[in-house]
Amino acid sequence: MNDATSEPMTKILYIVRHGQTDLNKRGIIQGRGMDTDLNDEGRRQAALFFDAYKTVPFDKIYISALKRTQQSVQGFIDLGIPYEKLPGLDELGWGIHEGKTATPENKAEFLQIMRDWMEGKLDEKFEGGESPNEVKARQLEALKIIMSHPEEKTVLICMHGRALRLLLCILTNKPLTEMDSFPHQNLVLYKVIYDGMKYEIVDFNNSEHLKHA
């Protein structure tokens, strides 16, 4: 007798970074505390992504609590696909540096904290911000929610650049020190398959849809 509950859960995750915002364009740090809108280019990227993937039978959409993620996948939401906001998918908080224009001083501070993170000092953070380990903790909670629905076979996740790099480390069992091995331009796609045991990236940093203007 076949017991359906004994079958391993499989799931396909389409994970994208949000489209461009004006702060992205100007090289200004956004982070978790900046709830910005997509700009014209970001809306164009969202339309191109929707056009390329609108026939994928998504069962659910997961977005962060920041509106730039919802704006990036609004086309799919408009199709009637259910969606859920998970603050665990928010961008890393950059604290006192959010919204600031680049200066030689803060560029040096960013270089130093990146160096610290690469050296395994993953509890380091800017004043008022978050460390990679703190982001990992809330991402694990979000992932638990996403993976607790075996009936959702194909899901779309829209999140943020630094947070995306950290999540991909978690999924592929890489140490967080290797976060920069995952590129993260605006509205690129990582397609990940969970086979019941492990996650595998089957589409890495795919930006083909953005070339079909």
C-alpha cells in the first residue's frame, strides 16, 4: 500500500533579488531600514521577469516586508497567486550607514567589515545594524515556514542582495564567509531544487530574461 506521507518532499524555489531602486542606481546603501520603491529601470526589470516566467505554475510567493520586493513580483500576485510577507527575508540591516552617500570614510568601514566577515568574524556589525549570524537566524525561521508546506511544490521568493547571498550559503551548506561567491545584480534568478534531502542550485545567477527587452 502506498503511503503518500512517506514520499520525500520536493520543492522548486525560484529566488530573485528585487529590481533596481534609485538608491541602487546611486550606489547608496539601503538595508533593512530603507523601504524604497522601484525606479523606472526596476519596473522594467520586473516586467521582463514576469514576461519570462509568467507560465511557471507557482503555488505561493514569499516576499520580504519591504515594498521593493512586492513591487518586483506584483505581476504574479495580480494573477491571483497567494503571497506572504516574511520579515526574515528582509535585507541585512546596515545601521547608521543606511541612506548615506559613499564617502572615503564609510567606504573604508565597509571594506573593513567585509574583511572581518570573510575572516569568520560573523558577529561583527555596524552600529544599529545586523551581523551575518543575526540575519542567518531569522532566515532559518523564514525557511522553516517556507518548507513547512509540502503542498507548495513551486515557490517564488523575492528578497535582497546581501540577504540573498547569505540564504544561498545556508541552502548549499557553505560557510557564511563564502557569501561573496554568489553574484547578486538586480532581478537575477537563482533556481534551487530541494529533493527531500538537499538543496541544489540548478540555475545560477540567471539574467537572460533581462536581455529580452
